[in-house]
Amino acid sequence: MTTVDVWGQIPTERMAQAPWLASLLRWTGKTAADSAVSTDMTLKAMDTAGVDIMLLSAWHGPDGALVSNEEVAAHIDAAPDRFRGLAAADLSNPMQAVRDLRTWVDGKRFVGVRVVPWLWDLPPNDRRYYPVYTACVDLGVPFCTQIGHTGPLLRSETGRLIPYLEDVLLDFPELKVVGGHVGFPWIDELTSLAVKFPNFFVDTSAYVLHRLPRDFIDFMTGPGKGRVMFGTNWPMLSPEMCLKGLSHLNLERTAQDDFLGRTAEKVFGL
């Protein structure tokens, strides 16, 4: 059984110096130096926890690339059997964003696109996203985003699912959407969208499994069965730390296999 971590990144020094990172470091008791991880350190953390594949995110915000697509590609080159990429897009230049996605996203090395709404302070139904959604449908890859409250000291409203993400799912019925970071405190909205839209998926990144909200576990074992994927948000959390609480979820074997890797294999075409 393949285990897939669907949300990781190898931060650059540019990203480590971002002012919004301070609150995340406070939450985890780490320093900016702790985010300075290498390809080898990432592979070692994956091996320790039995993670076979990690999806590495590129990051682009209003001030430019924090982790460029080129930098993610270099990590993939170093371990092509262990890493896949999620490309970033510059929402301030939609046509160039589309050109970049067509250059990088091939469904084999780069298997999706990720945009973090709080970084842009733009909800996902903003018009500037729509060329990116069109490109994702055309390329046959998922659009990955963040849902729920925002860890950094920035607005959480952009992570609210209804109406923002619901508008996207209505306008793009062919688009697979993966919401990262669980969606708390809007678990009822998460459940509503999962029941309504078969192309909507979720991941558990930024949460150790024993700290998942009870409502989310009920969703995961109920209407969200087969829709939830494992993620860490490495290096904020290690795969080993996140997986310690797996047994407490009391998942049936098939459900556990879906959660750890099988759903990700299907969604991202691994």
C-alpha cells in the first residue's frame, strides 16, 4: 500500500523570512531556522514514517514567488520516485499564469496546482482565479487550495467554503478541488459540499491525527468516506508526528488504505 503526503513544501529563505510565518512558528514552538529543510532531510522524514510520495508545493503570492516552480522541479529531479509537484500561479497576471501552468503541469511530475487564498486575500470565487481553473480542467489536474481558518495572522474569511468555494464547484463541474487543512470551524459546510459535489476532496494537512476535530472524524468516517487524504504541511509537522494518532481513528482497513494513499493516487493520477 502506497502512503502519500499530499501537502508538503521545502521552504526557501524567502519563504522563511515572510512576516506571516511568525504566528505559525509560535503555534509549533519552532524558529525560522527550523523551516530550513533540505531534500535529504525531507526524504529521511518520509522514510521514518513510511511515506512513499510527497507532493511538494510551489508558492506564489502578491510579492512574487516564495517557492518557485523551478525550485520544486529541482527537488523532483533529486528524487523523482519520491516527489511530485503542485505548481503555483501568479493571480495578478492571469494569462502568464495559464502559460506557466501549461509549461510545468504534465500530469506526471507536476500533478496539480495550488493557490493559497489567504496569501492573496482573495476568496476562490474571485475572477482572477478563473483562468487558472480553466487551465486545470484543460490539463486534467486538480486545483488544490486551503479551507478553514487561517493560521497566519491574516483574514480567515477567504477559507470559508460557502459561498466562495461552492461558486467554483458550480461554475466548474469538471474541476477536481482539494481543500487542505481540514476546514475547521466550518465542518458543516464541508459536509454539505462533499455530499453535493462528487469532485470535492479534503486533506488533513496542518493537523496531527489525534487532534482532528471530532466533527471532522465523523465526516471522514461518514459522508466523507473516500474523500479524505493524508497530508502534513511539512516541515510545519513531520509525517511521523501526524501519523501517531492513526489508530485512534478506528478506520476499517479499506478506509485506511483510501486515506493514506489510494484516494490520492486516483485524484492526482499517481
